[in-house]
Amino acid sequence: MKVLALSCSPSRGRNSDTMLDHFILGMKEITGIEVEKIYLEDIPIDTYKYENSKGPQEYEAKFKELSEKITKEIFGLVIATPTYNFAVPSHLKNFIDRMRFFALDLSRKNKLKQPVGMLGHLRTYFLVSGGTPNWAEHILFFVFPSFWLRGVFLYFNAKVMGAYYSGDVKTFQNTKILKKCFKKGKKYAQKIKKHENQGVLEDIFWRPPQVD
Ligand SMILES: Cc1cc2nc3c(=O)[nH]c(=O)nc-3n(C[C@H](O)[C@H](O)[C@H](O)COP(=O)(O)O)c2cc1C
């Protein structure tokens, strides 16, 4: 069972990247789970435009490889990202914009006339770092990336197994938070190994409208 761990901060070895490393160590406790870590920054991706809407351009070989990996090889996708201006860094946003060609079937529509999501095989998890303390993020959760990412990937019909936010700007040195990431990684791997489904909240509030 292969899981792709996507590190999306431009700052390597800092907060979200270190959270991801500990999450990976947790996942590796479970036998049968194979993890590959990739820095999104290493993959050049043009911004979306109509001309590249059908797939990667010839010179975007690494993006093509990543797209094929997500559609054909992996079972789990873990995204680690910082919060930038209530959103994610531009490269991650850009990657998600470009995912349309394999994440949505534009020829089919659900009851809300939206394209049908094609990532039903994926179980996702989000690790998010930010400068806002955790208590404030709990109240204002709807303006943080974990909420937004959850919405996008449910729209793509992926399963959302959870999200974890750290508001400590020195997370990379915070052993308590990193231990928690380890535990969350282990639990996520156990769940996906058992083919467990996403939580009730995702099913009730974010369940994409069904196809006609
Ligand atoms: C350009 C920029 C924008 C930021 N915007 C926010 C924000 O809107 N909310 C927030 O809580 N933190 C914000 N931060 C703080 C980062 O999210 C925080 O320092 C985070 O831990 C960095 O994670 P990293 O080390 O994984 O890159 C911002 C930082 C930068 C550089």
C-alpha cells in the first residue's frame, strides 16, 4: 500500500516539513505501508490556462510523473503545508488548480451540475502549520488551509481521513507536537490498511452531491 507524502513548504526542515517527517515515521510503524516523500517545489508546474487544461505540457515531465503516480500508484496522499495569507503557498494552490484534468470528470455532472470527482481511490490527510495559536484556529477554522483542503479533496471525491494544525512557529523543535504527528501518522496508516472510511462529519457535511 503506497502513500505519497507531499511536502509543500518552500522552507525545508522547518515546521510543516518536520511535522511530515514525524508523521512518516509513525506510518512506517505499520507493516505493509510504503511511503514516498516528495518536495512539491522540485516539480515545476506552469500556472493553469485553457491551453494546458487537458494535461501536462511536453516539458512538464515531472508533473506528468506525479499525476500518474496519484492516479495509478498510490492509495494515500498526505499533504504538509504552511498557512500563507489564510491559504496555501502559491505552488501548492497551482498544483491543485492543474489537477483538474485527472481529479474531475468534466463530461459527467452531479445534481448540482458540478463535475464528478475522480479521486475516489485516495485517502488523504493534511498537516498544517501556521503562526496563529491553536485556540484561535479552532474558532476560525474556516479561514485555514485544513478546512479548504478538506473541501477541495472531497470535491475531487477523495476520502479525508483527518487534518492536524500546529500554531507553534517553532514546531520543528516542539517534541510534544512532533510526537503527536508520529501518533497521527501511525493511526492514519492503521486506518488505511484496514480500508476504513472517513469520519462521520465528512460524510454528513461535506459529502459531494451524488451523481444522477
Ligand atoms: C507569506 C506568509 C504568509 C503567512 N500567512 C499566515 C496566515 O495567514 N496565518 C497564519 O496563521 N500564519 C501565517 N504565516 C505564518 C506561517 O504559516 C508559519 O510561520 C508556519 O509555521 C510556517 O511553516 P513552514 O515552516 O512549514 O513553512 C505566514 C507566513 C508567511 C511567510
